[in-house]
Amino acid sequence: MRRDIHSRRSVLAVTASCVLASASAASVVGDTARSDAGTVSRASFVVREGTPEETTVYVTTADAEGPTAVVVGGIHGNEVAGYTAAGRIADWPIDAGTLVVIPAANAVAIERGTRNDDDGNNLNRQFPEGEPPGTELAGAIWDVITEYDPDVVVDLHESTGIYAGDPMDGVGQAIFHGESDAAADTAAAVADAVTRNFVDDPELEFRLGPFSSPESDPTGLLVHKAARDLGADAFLAETLSTGVELETRVRWHTAIVDRLLAGELLLEDAGDGSPPENRDDAEPSEPVDDGTDDEGQTGESPTARITTAPALGSDTTLEPGQTVTLDASQSSDPDGELVRYEWRLGDTGSFDETGETIDVTISATGDHPVALRVVDDDGATDVDRLTLSTDC
């Protein structure tokens, strides 16, 4: 299975007095909603704005006081279930406290479909304990975390192998936790509950492991720094990325986060399944690492394709305020099915819009890039792009 992103670019010249409505937040934006427990406020803001690393942070705050939790996905760009689950978690309701979600932490790596960024940096080695982060992106993420001073931090990942005591063979199907007794007990209960309720194959049961010591590799992990520098209860969840459908892996991630946070944020019925039931037979294990990559995997990548309604060409003229439908239905997957359509409106930012079709309204001049990313049931991705250009 390949996770490389093959990109194609086309330019549609559109003449009108118009702008492409963008989902990217240039500043803090928010709204409010009602839950059974009271008002929930939602806000979002962008970090690394104006750079290829630009990504959005989502903050949900309940009326009722409570702890703060941070959930991070997409630190590694080829770990699709983690950032897909985080994107869904960003929309969860809560009854108390604050939920901060960074779904696409490493936007460059996600777009490339690779573990590391363009410079070969592994973002999850850029958070040394007791020292400043190693890159500007890591610094921006750490600034968000320190600003909210969370009680709980959860980082979502995937691995190509199942954890069985040796990280070199893979670290999938495991929950790694900080040194505190509370974190260990919580991880054990969650691993058992998710295994009981969501895992049919005994070989895929979730295992446990404590974080590696500060003197041992791997170092520089986000959750290590959160646990040791901030005193947060931190967890790193790993699912198996091979041989399991994407939706199943996403469900495992959301179920893990649901149970990790249920006692903290008094979550409404955000996750799947019944409340966790504790067992005492989860096995302790060794330090976490994910040194695997996707070389040698087999399978065919999907093909993303954007069409528009009305169909646009170089001689197309749009009236001010006219709406254009962007359609991904001509995308395809030769050896499976597409399970997710993600859109990015604008030059930078996250793929914040989802759906096979979306509508955009054009109302000002300029070039307005659009990107479609499709994800298939093996987690492979492809991106198509077009630019809506105005010439008023």
C-alpha cells in the first residue's frame, strides 16, 4: 500500500467580482451551542499562519468548570486514522471543562502522506524535556499546550506492526502512558474496555506500556514533555495501520479518547459503545517508538478528481455572488473504496471541509486555490488541486 500523494494542478480562469469563501481561520473565531448541561462555546485559531505548516486549533469550552484536555493528531502525516479521528473529536460536545484539539499538527507531512516533513524532520522528536522545542512548528504546538496548561494530553498515532515488547517490530494496538499511578490505571482500564467492546480479533487486543525514561530512546516525544515538564496525565495511542479498514482504526481511536476523557470532561455520548469496564489482565510493556515506515507495502493509491457545477473553462463568466459546486464524485480507488473526501480552501491551512460535494460562493477578485484529498479504506491518499482565478 502506498501513501504517497500524487498531485495534479489545473487552473480555471473565472471572470467575476467575487471571493472564494474560505474555511481557514485567520484569527480566533467561535460560536456557541446548547447542551443538556448548558452552553458550550467553540472557537478556533490558526498557528504558523501564512506558512505551509499553517494548521487550525479547535477549542470547546463548557459552562461548567472542569479539567482541560488536549488531543493531537497528524504529527506523522502517514498515520491517517489518528488525524481523521482527531478531526471528528474536535466537534465533540462536552459537559465540563475545556477540550483543545489540533487535528492536523503536521500539515506538510499530511499533504505529502509521509511520516516526516519536507526537511526530513520527525516532528515527534522535536520536544526535548526541559528545553525549548526543536523546530518552529514544534514551538507553536508547544505554545498552545502551555497556554492551556492541560490536565490530560492524548496523542494519536499508527504503526505498521503490532507491539509485542520490542518497538522495532512495531508499536500498534498499544496505549502508552506517563509514570503516575493514575495514568497507568486509566490506560489499563481503557485498553481493556476498547478491546472488549471493539476488537474482534484477539491478536489485535490493546496492550500497555510506560513511557521510556528520559535517558532512553526514543526522546523528544510530545507526550513525554507534557508529562514531565507540565505534570499532565499523558497518553500515546497507537493503532495498527495495515490490514485493518480505516473506519475501524478511527473508531478505535475515538473510543480510546472517549474513555480517557469521560471521567475528566464528563463527555456526552461522543464516542461509540458502552462505558468502560475495568479488567486487571492488561500486560505491561516496553518503551514506545515507531521506527517503521511504509516502504515495501503493496496496493494501489486512489485518484482524486475535482469537477465543478457549472462546468468552468477559460471563457466562463460568473455573476457576483454565484455559487460553485465542487464535486469529488469522479474520484476513484482501483482496489477498494473511498471513505473520506477532504477539502482545503485557500493556499494554506487544514483540510477542514468534508463531503463528496461542497458549495463555495465567489464574491471578490483574485486567485483562490482549492485542494481535494481523498482517503481510501486502506488509508492511502491522493490530492487534486485547482485554482479559481478572477479577472474583474
